[in-house]
Amino acid sequence: MLVAPSILSADFGNLANEIKAICDGGCDLIHVDVMDGHFVPNMTIGPVVVNPVAKVATKPLDIHLMVEDNTFFVELFAPCKPLYISFHIESENHPHRLIQKIRDYGIKPAIVLNPHTPPEAIEYLLEDLDMVLLMSVNPGFGGQKFIPSVIEKAKKLKELINKRNPNCLIQVDGGVNDKNIHDLKEAGVDVVVAGSYVFGNSDYSKAIKSLQV
């Protein structure tokens, strides 16, 4: 299991040291939540913060857009050179075009599904994707409780992926911890996002390793 700590839960007054700590602690990716205050009722960070994060980080960035104008934000964050940029299918009318735009930047495209959105909604996009992110909480805020139905949803998605694009990864974000990590693994999940579980632990390395099952 790959682990992507979400810096939404980090201490922003000490962000450079927080980034170094999770990289030294063995994380696989650094998850960056970008919110515009429109698609979700919260606002987070822009390139003025993410660029310095990218310079300090020794692990790749995984940028999750929770925005209405996906094209604008892809263009804004592409210079940060993340490994992945993911966008919500619920906020995009032309997903094929945006997937190609992300790939043209040399970045791996991913699509995000809110808890109520079925995997079948993106079945015919899977061949063009490198990853699908399943939200296991409603997007917008950290520290929420895990929605158990995402386990069955991940299993259904895995079946579609095996049929359409076996190389596509499944990522889950929201309420992930050492209590549900084995169920997620068995459901076919490849990557987990963990914010409060990692940054709320006194030992980042121990928390990260507990999820790398």
C-alpha cells in the first residue's frame, strides 16, 4: 500500500519541517488538497505555497483539485511538476479533454469520485487514467469519519479496472487509519491518503508504516 499524507492536516506554521518529516518517515507521495471555496465550502492553498513544498519534498506531489474551473487550476499547478493531478468528475463537463491536457504537461491524470458517485460513471474513461480517487468522506474538510460503503465501491471499481485498464491505481481519501487499512487492501486499493492519522501521531514514521500493509 502506498501512503500519501495530506498536508491539509500539517502545521502550516512549520510546513517545511513537516514535509521533511513525512518524507524522512517513508511516505510515498505528498497529497495536496486544493479547494476553491465554490465546489467545496473551504479554501486552502495555491502555487505560492505548493512551489516551496515541491522544492523541499523528496517525494512526488499528488495534487487533488476540489474546484469548479478545473482547466484554470491545472494550468496554475502544472509548473509545480506533480506526479498526479486529480479532478472531480462532478465538476467537469469535458473530462477527456482535461485528461489529455494534464497528460500533455507530462503529469499523470486521475479522476475523483465523491461518496455518492458510482464507479460506473467513469467506466469509459478508465483507459485514459492512471488513477481513480474514491472519497471516503465528503470533500472539503479534514478529520472526518470514514464512510464504510467505500469498501464495496472499491471492489466494484477494481472489477471495472481489471476489465478496462489493469494499470490504473485506486486511491482512497478520508478517515483512513490502521483500523480500516486491511479492509481497503483486500478491496483492491493501491494508495491511501491519510491526513489527521499521520500528522496527529507523535511518530510520523510509525503512523506511515502502519498503513504500508
